Amino acid sequence: MLDILPEVSKKVFNLYAIDGYKHKEISHMLGIPEGTSKWHVSDARKKLKARLAEYGIENAELMTTKR
């Protein structure tokens, strides 16, 4: 499922949603602004929700917990 994401978005989403890193930590690791890390997670969620909707899965919650 994550293969639909651009490489950077996939990496940021994995670090945030799966590995549990905070945006500040991700920004330091990848050398990107913290806001860019947040954008990649937001964009990844939108794309994944759209893909899940194609499979008939609506209102999927994708790591919506704020850290």
C-alpha cells in the first residue's frame, strides 16, 4: 500500500507513523524543515485514504494522534 507514495513521503510517513519519531527528529535526520516533514505526513495520509476508499474502506484513521 505504501508503494503508491513518493519515496520521501514514504520515508517520512514510516519514520513518523511506524517508528514513532517526532517531526523535529525527522527534520534533523533528513535535513528538511519541520514543516516539510508535517506536509509529507499529511500528504501521505490523504493519498492512503484515497486508495483505501477505492477499496471501499471509508473514514480510515491513519495515525491521527498528535505527537
